[in-house]
Amino acid sequence: MDANETTRTFHTITALPRLLNWEQTCATLGGISRATLHRITRSGAIRVTRIGGNVRWSVDAIADYLDSVTFPSVKEVTTTMTDAERVAPHIP
């Protein structure tokens, strides 16, 4: 093991356990809520593994989901905003 390997941080998806619970999966997907995770799961966009009465999300299924998702560009988002939203975004 060289010096670079000992100082490397493991914040990548490959450093996670192979099956994740909902909290780990939400964190891996950028801190989404449990409800959002279940909405994504129910839509069939991400596969689950059932172990007894427990639901787990595999690292491979999460990686496949992230590969399949397209995110809008900043230009696409701002062109759909009204002038008022650009100046003063809605604050609840």
C-alpha cells in the first residue's frame, strides 16, 4: 500500500455495503427524503431486494438508476422560470 492509498477518502459508491437500508440509500442519492425514495422505487426506476420483511437497495441498482437519470441544465431550468422567480425566488 502506498502513501496515496492510505490518505484516500472513501466517499464513493463502491465503498458502501452491497445492500443498503433506506437511510443509506437516501444519503447515497444526495439526501433525498424517504418518501421520495419510495416514490422512485414504486415507479420501478430503481430495483429493490427483499430480505424477509425488509427492503434493501443494492449498490448496483442505485448506480443503474443514477446512470439512467438525466438532470436539466441550468439553462433549461432558468428558461422555465418567470421573471419574478429569477429576481426573488419563492421562500416558504
